[in-house]
Amino acid sequence: MVPRTLLVVDDDPTLEGRVQDALPVCRIVAAGGVADALEAVRAHRPPVVALSVDLAQLAESPNGSGDGLDALSLILGEAPSIKVIALAPYDQRVLAVRAVARGAHEVCGKPIDAQELAGVVQRAFQRADLELEGRRLATGDAPPTLRVLRDETERRALLDSLARSGGNLSATARLLGVSRPTLYSLLRQHGIRAD
């Protein structure tokens, strides 16, 4: 299984290790500030970001102003489809509400509870996957369904067998290992005329 990329933005160097322990199946990319976070978003395109929104020094943005909530806005401005998990202290409910109002996917309390974080991150990855699939379906970029693949393969097998048997339907049925009535049904289904 390919590890999922999770960007962790916090100035606490021990947080990365705690997150890695809680989510061993994720590849953790750490950033200590907003500039690093924006660079990591551009380089790694993580579907999920865990952002500590309670630290003012995180938001030393390129324009020189802001707080943790502004960092959230900058990250979402760079990549709107990213699911940002706001890491906020349990005693700062107002900060958590503001983070959600600015576009955070969900809030996880600090100090970090491993099980809570794992659940929140898993839900964020699932949501990101569903949205990506929806975009692919809407643009026609989706991979062909199993039925389409099966139909194409079946049609090629019919045409190949007809060619190898010189158009003889009895020989074609034997090559395919089906009865003649089944062969006739398949030919009609795929719009193949055997004249």
C-alpha cells in the first residue's frame, strides 16, 4: 500500500513524531512555519494538512502579518481541495469555531489524542478521495468501469475468433467454448453481423 501524505504544520518538533506514532501508515511531511507549509503544499500536494492554529508565529506569512487562522486561509488559497485539520487547544473553543468558519475540514484538540487524531485524519482522507472521484467523474477523467472493460474484451474475443474460424459460426462457438445460441446472443449484444 502506498503511504498517504499528511502535512503537519507546527513549531513543536515533537508533534511530528507523535503524529507518526498515531498514523504509521502515513508519510508525514513537517513544516515549522507558513512559508515552509506553502512550499510543502506545492511540492507534495498532500490531500490532508494538520495545522496548529493557536500559534501566532506560524503565520509569519510572506506579507508579514497574520495569525494561525490566516495561515489556514493561505494554505486553502494555495490548494482549495486540501482538507485542513485545525489543531486547537481544548480550552480555546472560539479559535476552533473560527477555524471551521475559515474552511477547516475538522478540528482536533490539543494535546493530541492518538485515537482521535487517527479518526479525524482517516475521515479527511476519505472525504478527499470522494471529492477527487467526483471531480474525475464530472470531467470524464474516470477510469473505465469493469463492465466497459469486460464488454471490450468480449467483443475483441468474438471478432478474433470469427477471423480465426473464417466466419464459420460453428467453429467460432467451439473456439470460444460456448453453444451456438449463446454465440448468436453475444453477436447481437455486441452488434456484430456474421454474414
